[in-house]
Amino acid sequence: MTSHAPPPAPTGSAAARAERVLVLDFGSQYAQLIARRVREHEVYCEIVRHDISAARIRELAPRGIILSGGPASVYETGAPQCDPELFRLGIPVLGICYGMQLACASLGGRVGRAAAREYGRTACTVLRDDPLLTGFPAETEVWMSHGDQVDTVSADFVPLARTPTCGLAAVRHARLPVYGLQFHPEVTHTPAGGKLLRTFVRTICGCGGHWRLGDIATETITALRERIGTERVICGLSGGVDSAVVAALLSRAIGGQLSCILVDNGLLRANEAAAVIEEFTTHFRTDLHVVQAEDIFLATLEGVTDPQEKRRRIGRAFIECFNTEAARIDGARFLAQGTLYPDVIESGATTDGPAATIKLHHNVGGLPADLRFELVEPLRDLFKDEVRRLGLELGLPERIVWRHPFPGPGLAVRCIGAVTRERLRTLRAADAIVLEELDRAGLTRRVGQAFAVLLPVQSVGVMGDARTYDDVLAVRAVETEDFMTADWSHLPYEVLGRISTRVINEVRGVNRVVYDISSKPPATIEWE
């Protein structure tokens, strides 16, 4: 098959977006990971609804389309479908797992329950040469996760690869630019998967590779300067890398026109507020306003145990506190936020994006309708690791850029059950010990995210000669490249031992420490 290579395009973020690849999301746990992997090859990628019309796709004019996996069976009533006309737009299509099954079924094939389900690593054999498989090993390992598979295909399909239990592990259409993979090339468990995705987007789709963060930083600063002019901007700070990068971008763009607000809600990590104040008065030299609001947040959370309700109440309280302080800043027209692309997708805040709301994000879905500011969200097209790289491009210190992620609702969603001042004090002290011991062992950069979780569970213990009945603390540490998949971190026993000993000895009210050895998926990184 011939590649669909367009004429060379100019570099820059505008050109990068012009040669976008779309991921149609059928409910896959890996949809965001697919988009991230495509961007690693310097190609801009967006996630859209699975039922986006072929007419709308034609308007967006992508260079390629990827159909994600999904939990349904294509032959079930009500299973998510795509517009069948998209296969005849002349745009290269790559179906992955469910996406392959849907493509084959739409073009004359048959999908059924597999005789032997495949979950995990399996051997894959390439059957014939094909441009898609350029550089892909003839014998390699791939990651499977399916109970259905394509039984038969029409005569228009050509088998490209197989596994011991799946005769059609990869296929292509003889006349249309349509490809299918039963395995998942986006996960690291498929070692050559990145090479295959690169071939698809760069060779088959003909993308030039113009998605470069250096260009994006320069162009974003210019665009911010042009949009804001001489107006004042307010930026909310949390101590995390996202708001820090937003502040750095705005500082570069408009300098003294930036005012920052830190709402100290009592839900921050140990010494977090003090660290933010230090960083943004000495390093950035911004006009920083600090709101002491612990009592307000504790009152609004009293008696609340449901995690989504916690998020709603924290979001509302944050907005009230933030707006009250913002009203004291004269002449502010813009509000800057550290909204990231996963926030936009998971909150269902895009027209073409997936509709299901996974989490509530107050920075994309909880703002009042009568907001008096114009929003500035310079990071809303970026994933977390792209934001980190952008921070380094902007010259931010590594202690800010590599700070472990912290949820917007703070310790409230790591304090399982009721949130009280006393339980937060216990959790904050234990969490500080976890981070201190990781840093002491030189593991902070190896571990993508680590923290303590206070459980609403008591257990019997013995301290000295006395019986205790105190709280259980869980320690969570994961290793990840993208935070969309994660493996539990195999911390050395001696490090875990020091954490446990210190927590039990130093933190009053905890007599047992457990370690979470769940990976994502099926678990999430955070507990709530």
C-alpha cells in the first residue's frame, strides 16, 4: 500500500495541530495512553467521541484515525459503534482491539467469542511484510487483553500477524487505508509497539512531526502577550507543577501584570503553603495573595464521606474563597488555570470529546456561570509529562517540576471517610514521613507518585504493655511514565521498614501500616 504523505508543512504548534491524529474513544482504559504515545512521536493527537460523524471528521481534516479498544462486544445490542462512512474518507484508520473488531465487522468480517481468551503477554509472529510493520520484529512479544476476536474477514483483508490462539492478530484492507491490531501497541508491555505507532502516524499518515514543546512555549508566550495586552491576570497557585508552569508562562509573557492567589484550605501537605510562598515570592517575585481558609473547608466537609461530594464541596468552597480574594485585586480581567488535557477529557468538557464524566475537576467543570473573568488555560492541550518538560524548557527548578502529583481536593481524598482536623493532622504527619524516607533513599525520582492514605479502619495493637485500637495507614507508591498506567513500586524492604517504624513511633493514633501493591489498571493511583 502507498502512504498518504501530504506536502511538507511549516513547523510550529499551528502546523502541528493541522496534521492531527484523532483517537475515537470506545471506553478503553488506554485511550489517553494512545494519544500520549502518538505525541511522543511529535504528532499532535486528540481524543474524540466514538460516535463522531464522518462529516465532522472531514471538517477536522485529521491525517489519521485510531479506533481505541473498549470493554464491550461489538455484536452486543447497544455496543458503541462508529460512523461506517469514516472508513471511506480516504484517511488512514488503525483499529486497536475493539477498534479492530469494529473495523473488520463494518467491512464484512465476523467477530465472536474467542476459544481461548488472551490477557497479558503473548508471542506474536509476523506473516508477511507490510509498510505498517516496517522494523517490527518477525517474532516478538505483544500485550493482549481480549475475550472476543475476529473469526473471519472478507476477501478484502490481508492477514499480517498471528499469535498461538489468534490467527488474525494484525490485518490490513487491500484497497482501503484500514489496519487492525488485536494487541495493544500503546502499552510498554508491547516492546515494539512504539515503533509500530510511529510508522503509522509518520509513514502511513504522513505526519511531519511538528509537535515540539520548545515551539509551543515560544508561541504560547507570544499568544498570551497578544491576548492579554495591558490587562491584569489572576492565577491560582496550589504548589503543584501545573499551576507553577502556568505562572511561569504568564510571568514570561506579562511580568508584573500577574497576581497569584494561594487558598490555604488546610488540605495541603506538610509545609506546602510555606514552600509555595517561598517559591513565588523569591523565585517568581509575583504579587502573591494568601487566603487562610482551613476553618471554612473543614466546616463544609463536616460529615461528608462520599469522594465525589467531597470534590463538589471543595470546588464550591475554593471558588467562593478565590472570588472573594480576587475581588480585592483591582482591574483583573483574566483568570489563569492549570487545566490539563486529561482534565478536559475526564470532565466531559469538550464538544467532540468523550461524554462520560470520570471525575469532577473544579478547574474545568465547577466555575460559576456568572464568572466575571475570561479564562486563560495555556496547558489544556498538554499531558502531565509534557507539562513537566515544558517547565524545564522555561527554566523552572527541578524541585518544582518533579514534585509528586497532588490531587486538587488535597488530603481530603486521601483521608478515607470523615475529614476532620485531627485525622488530617495524623495523615499529614505520616505522609511527610513517607516522602522523607523516599528522598533519604534516593528514590523520589524513580517513584512517580507516593503518599499515605488514612483508612477508616481500626486494628488491635500492643504498645508497651498496653492494648491499642488505632487507625490503619496505607502507603501507596507507583512507577509510571504517563500516570495513565502504573505499576506498584517494589520499594526495598528496609525503606518500607523505616517508614512503618517511624509512622507507628512518631504519629499518634496509628498502630499498623500496610503497603498497596495494586497496579493501574485495575486500580487507580489515588484511592478516591
